[in-house]
Amino acid sequence: MSSARKIIHIDMDCFYASIEIRENPALQGKPVAVGGRSSQRGVLTTCNYAARRFGLRSAMPTAQAMKLCPDLILLPVNMPLYKQVSGQIHQIFQRYTSIIEPLSLDEAYLDVSDCNQCSGSATWIAEEIRRVIFSELRLTASAGVAPLKFLAKIASDMNKPNGQFVIRPTEVATFVRHLSLQKIPGVGKVTARRLAQMNLITCADVQRSEPALLINTFGKIGKRIWDFSHGIDPREVQVNRERKSIGVERTLPVNILTPSQGMLLLDELYEELIRRIKRIDANILSFPYCKIGVKLKFEDFQVTTLEKAKQPLELNCFRQLLPLIWQRSQGKSVRLLGLHVNLPEENKSDYAYEQMSLW
């Protein structure tokens, strides 16, 4: 039997806001957020902990944030700078392992199973990486250390900010048994509420249930909940993480109420989607079939997505989905419309309409 893997999940603390504060120390201790302006119906990309004390959070509408925190210092997104710093962090990771799976600019998985530095201790490696990041870049990071990817990710959130949490192989069973299902990556508010209605609150509750109950109710995410609740996560840290989808979306300056209004925007977004596909990988356009999807965000910020598999990448296919997904609005106006295409996978046989997450 092979020894347990040593996986570290590094998550930078309030990454964008922390960089802005580093660049302008006068902002230290003040509520700071990065995002779009309220006049443009923007949302917060991130905010520091001083702002979070007022109830602010990522993805909150800027207008709402300014009401909660009138003294909020709102800064525009400086993506070139954030990418540059992210590259510097990645170079630090490379000193310890080449098995790195970036999840975004500010977080990544590292497999340090074969790393001999710090006496091979994943705990000490995580501590040293965080120390080096702060020493060289003046930014703080939190870390989770575990033998499974999903547990490493959960652990990195346990002692934020600027802390770390370790789940040793001998502690996995006990930790998982007491774990709230809401902590499992991919379980949002709606799924958690439905699980609670089934008297499933913790992983221990799932362990006492039948797998068919979850899989028949939730499909793919149900299988993931079942596996994670039993401490099963065979996923390896993927060095070359494949892009799974390409999408475009637009927040409207004024909410719209009818599918006919949405159809005009959909036509524009389709052209933008095709341009993006050509820029990323023009070969995708030669595939005969793909899974396509339309996304709506309503006035109450609820999000819903409708997908259909085995479709040609044609405008009319997206147009056919729009009135179907619009039926979910229940009279609510729409503030965002998006289109996406899931990149083809082998052995896909899903012909049916599929409803995705609803939060």
C-alpha cells in the first residue's frame, strides 16, 4: 500500500486588496475593496478584513457595499499587477515542487510528497513557503495540509488569515466524520438546504445513508458528496489543468424583463464567444458537437444555468435555450446574461437538459 500523499493548498489572503495596500501603505487599517464602481452596477472582487467587519464580501454589489461601509476605499482592478505578483508566488512554489495546480491567481495545490526540503515535512514546507512569500513579497498566505485535495482546501480556510491547519492521515476519519456538508467544495446554499431537508447535516449523516439517495437526488455532485463524506478523493494534483469551458457574460446597465430583450444581447454575446474561442483554440470550432449553456442572474442575484449536450456551436442553438431558461425568472428581472461552451469530452452521452447550481 502506497504512503499517503502530502498535499498543500495555498490561498493568498485578500489577494488583490493586499497588493493594493502593499503598494500604498497609507491604506493600512482602512476598509479597502477592489471592484467595479456602483455607477456601473459593479461588484466587489475582493475586500480586506477591515471591510469585512462591516459585512462586506466578494461578489457583493458595490452599491450595497457602500451603504454598509460609507468610508470604503474602492479601487479599480489592476489585473496586470496581480498577474505579475501571482507569477512571483508561483516561482516560490517551484523551489519546493514542480507538481503545482493553479486554481486561480491567488490559490494553488502543491504535491510535496517527494520534496526533501524541511526534512520532507509538509507542515514545515507550508510554513516556510508562507514565510518566504511574506519575506519577499510582503503578502500573507494561508495554507491547508492534508493527504486529500478537498481536505487541504478546507484546511486552508480554518486559520485565516495568515495561518495554516494540518490534517494528518491518522486524523482524516475523525475530521471527516464531524465535517459539515456545507464545508465540502461545490456544496452551496441551495444544495446545503436540500441536504438539510433530507436530515443530512454532517458527513456522519451521509455515512449512515445510502449512496443511491444522494446520487439519484443530486447526480454528479451527489456522488462527490458521498465520496468526500467517506474520505475518498483520488484526484491528483494536476500540473496541466485542462480548460473545461469557455464563456462570456455581461452585466446589464439596466435590468431586462423579456426574452426578446435578452435575445438581442445573446446575439452580441455569441459573436464575442466565437471570437474568444478563436483566440484560445480555433480547433474547437471544428468539433461537430459540444455541450452549450446559457446563464442568467436575476434581480435578487440568484444564478441559474441551463445546458444542452450534443449541440453544434451555432447561434440558433443558444437562442433555443433562452426562452426555456427565462421561464425560471418567475417575473423577476434579469441583470446578467452569459453563454458558455463546455469543451468536448470522450464518452459523453448526456442528451438531456441539465440544470446546474442555483445560487
